[in-house]
Amino acid sequence: MEAIDKISVIQKELPSGNCQVKFFIEDERKPQYGYLLVNEPKPVGEIIAEIQERLERRRMATSGLNPFSVMHQQKEDNNFYLYSA
């Protein structure tokens, strides 16, 4: 897994009991931000580890695949959103 130097997070508890995490990835080449929905508030270390794991899964799922191929459909993760800053 590629190490990400700077990830900052802001947690917000929702009325549903879930926790919305807004995260920022400070990278000179490709800054990004996103949102992660978790079932309950977690320690920052666990949240950063989960973000890194989901980033790696996304990277592995899209590396080397033809985006128009119907053979390798990536399942949509509705609890994780990532945007370029």
C-alpha cells in the first residue's frame, strides 16, 4: 500500500447515529478530498487506515482495466466518495 503523507479528517455525528467523515489528502501532485460514512465515531487512526484501504482497493480495481469492459464491473461504494481538489 502506498503511504499517504497528509490526511486530515473532520468527523460529524449525524442524527441517524452514523458518523460522516470529511477527509482531505494533501498531495502536491494530486490533492483530493472526500467523504466516508461510518456506523459510529471511531478513533482518527482507524479512520485514516480505512480511508487508505479504500483508496488502495479503488486503485487496484481500476488499474489496467478497460473502463468499457462489461466483464469487470466495479461495485459502487455508496459510503465512500472521492473528488479531486
